[in-house]
Amino acid sequence: MVPPAVFAPVHDHVTDATRAPSFIRLADNMVLVRFETLKIYAALGAVQALLSKGTVRPGDTLVDSSSGIYALALAMACHRYGLRCHIVASTTVTQTIRAQLEILGATVDQMPAETNLRLDQDRRVERVRQLLRTHPGMHWMRQYHDPVHCLGYAELADLVRLALPARRLAVVASVGTGASSAGLIQPLRRHDPSTRLVAVQPFGSVSFGSERFQDPEAIIAGIGSAIPFDNVRPDLYDQVHWLTFQYAMAGTIGLMRSHAVFAGLSTGAAYLAAAWEARRHPGRTHLIVGADTGHRYVEKVFARHRDALEPATLKPAEIGSLNDLAPPWSTMPWARRHHPERAQPGLAHASGS
């Protein structure tokens, strides 16, 4: 039976509508919080804080590097508050996102294709530095390092508590810049310090010590990093899952087949990890953070749906040390440690399956 219509507010700007999440129950102890673009919380919270402090003023230019969804969120926030926007875009930014950025008035520098994520990120950071030398009045948003990007997620934490009252939670999220995880888990833990935070990472990310690996098939935007990010707080995480592109793809296609949810690759990876976590911890509700829709993965993921592995047949290797880390899927208790241990030197590099 279709539920009766409820009152819907009329928003003054599209950013208010965009940041409104949908909570979708996938199982008794699994809930997806789905966004058109999660990073609208980071961009709006940061811009509002900078304006209130007088750090930036209407008419100023904000500049940053992005692989896609933060760029669009920042351009929308700038549109709302009368700011200019300059994006140094990753090679992974699609023509669809680029067109939206340009229509919103953003200037876009898109980097040429690189062979790996580190080269792409290093080139983008150097381009931002060049811009600042030429235009010192620009404000560098530094989404990877400035904790101001965590502030907007306190509102999301309030919405989670309203949607899932009196439930013991485990948040399962791709790490990326670290801002969403830190911004969400800290206010949740003020009410329940036992709330778990589960990280999802690709092989090759420095954030949790898997940089000796390479996954040759794809850059999984929004999950990992080839350079250290100050906003990634390892001490906040209880468990880490590392997955290859093929396993993230299995979760993404499986999420759509089982629940009709068209979501991005990072959401699919989190769904696969959360399903395993939910079986291990049945007394907790596992909240999967669905950062964006699947539109930018149509060709690389959804068009290949017939090749996707069956999620029910997949399980991780449970490890106790980074020395034992291996593709295609490993998981390890992190126990809120401050820094990743390092695998012993001399271990062979491996590639994802």
C-alpha cells in the first residue's frame, strides 16, 4: 500500500533540497542513508562558517581540487552565497559534472589522464598552488585538510538520531577525505560512545596502510587517497575493509538488483562490507552512507552488470596485521588507533583481482 502524501517544505535554494537524505531499510539491521550528493554538507557547512568569520566575503573566489561530487557541491554553495568558484578537476570528472559546473559559473581546470591516483592528486595540488601564486586573493578550501569541512555533518547526525532513535549504531562509510566520517561519528558518539565506525578503503590508499598494492582496473573516487589527508582520523575507526574494484562493483550491482538503488561505487563497496558486518553484529543497526548516485559509473560499472560477481559468494580474509593484507577483500579490527601500523618492508606488491 502506498503511504499517504506528507507535507513537503518549499526550499529557498536547491542546496536545501539536495542535502535532504533518504533513509531506506535494506534489512532488519541495515539502513541506507542515500544522497544525491553527500558533500553538500561539507561545502555548505564550510562556506557558512567562512562567511560568518569574515574569512571570505561575497564576490571572493573559492578554489579547490576535486574528483567530482565535492566540486559540484562547492559550486552550488558558491551559487547560493554569491561567491566565485574555481575547480581543479580530476581526470575522473565526467562531462556531465563538468557541464553543470560551467553552467553554475565555475571555472574548471581539468587535469589530463594519469596512470594512477597519486599522479592525478599531485598534479591537482600543484595546479592549485600555481593559481594561488598568481591570484593570492583566492581562498583555498583545502577539503582534504581543513576541519571546517566536518562542521556541516552535525546536522546529518541529528537526522540520523531522529530516524533511528534508541538504536545501537554502526556507521559504514567510505573514507575519502575523512570529513564526513569525522563530522558524523563525533556527534553520534557524544550520545552513545559505543557507536562503531567502519571504514571502506581501496587497495593502494595511504590512509590505512595499503599503499604497497595497486588495483590496476580503476580509480575508485571517494574511497581512498594516494596522499595523506589531515581530515582522515584513524583514531575514530573500529574496523577497516579493503576491497578491489571488482568487489566494489559486485556490491554496487548487488545493491541495485536486490533493492533497486542506483548508487555510486563507494556506496556499493560500503553495502558489501555492511552486509558482512551486519551478520557479525546482529544487535546493531548498520547505517550505510550512500554518498552519491550511480550516474558517473554508468560505463565502467553498470554497463558491465553481467560481469559482476555475486555478493553472496564473497567474504573477506580476516586479518590481524597489515602484513597479512591481500586482495581482493581483507578486513581488520582497527580499535581506534591513532596511526596505521606499517607492513614490513620487502613484501611483494600485489594487484587487485
